[in-house]
Amino acid sequence: MTESEARELGLYMRITEMEPMMVENGELEDLAAQILAKSAALGSLLPEATQASMRELLRIINSYYSNMIEGNSTHPIDIERATRRDYSSDPAKRNRQLESIAHIDCQRQIEDRLARDPDVAITSPDFLCWVHKFFYDQLPGELRWVKNEETGEQLEVKGGEIRTADVRVGTHLGPASISLHAFLDRFHQRYGTRSHGVDPIIVVAASHHRLMWIHPFLDGNGRVARLYTDAAFRRILPGYGIWNVSRGLARNRDRYYNALSHADAPRQGDLDGRGNLSRKGLETFCQFFLEVCADQIEYMASVLKFDGLLDRIKGYVTLRTLNVAPSPAGTSKMRPEAAHLLQEALLSGEVPRGEVSRITGLGDRVARGLVSALLQEKLLVSPMPQGGLRLGFPIHAVEYYFPGLYPPTSSGPA
């Protein structure tokens, strides 16, 4: 055997350490079928214009929960402020706001890229490195360093670069850095193959774990895995974007990490598959992951039911007319007629400005003042000056519109 053949055999032996990479289970297929149907139904609940506003909101919420999984809690109120370049004077808090903005921008870039190139290979090493680079290149310098827990050495994390150092995460020893390219190529080869029916949904769950197991970057692996998962679900699940998986993972953080660790385990005897890793461990992780997805769809479906949401919008306006609900600084008491306009925007998707007087029963001048006030608060949004009016979801109202979407304080998930 030549040296080249021996090296290739060695790499082949290494990448088999990641097997099995998929599981077949009737219960998982049933759960995936429910997710496909219910996500599609959720996507049909709202007019497209309202969905666009929801996706803007969910980027903030997704960033909040993704940060929480990493152990960093930057409340949605502070994240929304950061989107307006309103940063904290506290350097540490400001850095976390910048981290949140980097995540939001990365989500938007992924969505734009998928729209421009629907066939982009999201499982490829190039795409994964692009995601990592886009995120890390936006971070402040203080957040680009990690500490080697065994040596105490400070290591710089360079965006988009595969790690050249070996790492241990909890009890999991990541694959040797010399073999990472081979593992990533195998990841792309297996998970980039098109499949049909409900299999792609199970593929997303399995690949989420295996990408975490490879641990290709010095830091940011969990975040890249979740952003990759968002991209994968966006491609195959109608309705994804008005629900997201990170909220569910954060609310079950301990179970998430336990399921990841369980799927890292080696095969437990002859009844646990034929690969190096535990087939049962991967199956259990996929079951947990898909149950989280189903739970998040159920939650969003419950808060998006028209009757309840219409009532909560009316209730929020009533509280504002009584100066009970918190309002942004510099805003005045809200007119009760605002409820009619906000509810119509929800039902119709977009309201022509010429219809505002009819909907509210107000004179033209007063109606224009009401529209101006609602636009200033982002309770209404417009795609262009003097364009149609769409429902907006500013954080100060979201707590009333969607109870439980995020905790009212930064103490942790509800």
C-alpha cells in the first residue's frame, strides 16, 4: 500500500466515525408529516404582507433565543433598540447587542441568498464557512476570542476558517482538525442529496446534530448549526419564518444539550446499529428536535388565531387609551379608533391610505394624524412613502399581541 493510499484509507476510517447519519423510524415519519402539514397551514393563516412583518419580528426573537442558548441574554427590547443603533453605554451589554444584530443580519443574508439562488448547496463547506464568516466579521473584537480550557491559551476566532486546533466540548472530543475537511465533505455528500416526502425534515434534524458533532469552527458552531437549520427549513417548510426552532431549543436548553450529548455516544452493543455512533442516540435526538418543532408551530398557531389576536389588538389599544400599557417615550395617548385600523391591517394585509377615514370614522386631518402616530411607533409600517399600511410588530406591543413569545424580563425563558 502506498503512502497516498494509506492516507486515504485513514481518512475513510475517520469519516466512518460519524455513522450512522440517518435513522428510519415510523414515529419520526409521522411527526415529520405533522410538521409539514401544520407549518403549511400556519403559513396560510396570514396575508403575505402581514407574514413579512412577522418575519421581521421573528428575526429579533430568533436572535434573542439563539443568544440565550449560548448563555447570553440580551432582551428583545435591547435588541430592537440596537436595530435603531441605540446602544447601551455599558460596553459588555453593547457588545451583546452587536452580537444580536450580527445574527439578525446573517439571517437576512441567508434569506436573500436563498431567494437569489434557490439551488445553493446549503450543506456544502463553502456555504457553512460563508455563514460563519458573515457572522463573525461583524462581531466586536472582544467577542472573537476563546480560551482553550486545557492550556489556558487565548485563541482568535477567524470568520469562515476551519479550526486547526483540536477541541473538547464537555465530554465530546471533536474530530481531529486534520480530518475536518473530509468530515465536511461527507456531511455535504450525505445530507446534500435531494430526498422526497417527509425525509428532508428528518434529514434536517439528523444533520443538525452531526454538524454540531463535527464542530468545524473554533467557536460559533451552535450558532452556525441553527442558522443552517433555519436555511434548511426555509427551503422545505412552507410557513417557516413565522415560527422558528431556536425558541423551542432555548426553552428546553438542558434537554437540548442532553439530547446532543446522548447522540454523541458510541454504539451501545449489537442492537444499537452498525455505525460507530449510537443509532438510538441519534434517533432520540431527532425525536426531541422534531417534537420541539411541532410544539413551536402549535404555539404560533394558538396566538395567531384571528379572533383571539383581534381581541388582543383591541385590548392593547384600550390599555393605551387609558395610559396603562407602556408606550415609547414621546408618544401620546392613543385614540380608540386605532383598533379598527390595526385590525383591518391584520385582516387585509395592506390598507390603502385613502381608506383610513372610512375605516376609523375620523375626518381626513385627524385620520392622517392617527396614521402618522401609528407609523412613528411602528404599529403600522409602509413599504414606501405614502404607500399602503401594513401591521407592524414593535416589541413594546408584542408582549400584548403574543403572550409568552418572550419573557417580560431578561430572567430567562417563560
